[in-house]
Amino acid sequence: MPATHSLCVYQCINTKQTRLRRRRRYKGQEGENERQKWKTIVLKKKM
């Protein structure tokens, strides 16, 4: 399925970006948004 494939590619890119971002500390709401985004991605992956 093409949809699944694009999701996988997106996850790969997102994982790389998150690793880079971890070096930099988020302040307040921005960091909270990032954490929520990551949680939703992890939940989708499990389903």
C-alpha cells in the first residue's frame, strides 16, 4: 500500500530529525508540542 510506504518514509525522516533535535533543549510549549507529536507517532506505529 502506497499510504503505508509514505508513512514509513516519514517516520524514518522524523526519527533522524528528532535525534538531531535532542541535542538542543526545547523551551516550554514548543518542547511539549514536540513530545505530543512523538507520542502520537509511537501510538500509530503500535496500531
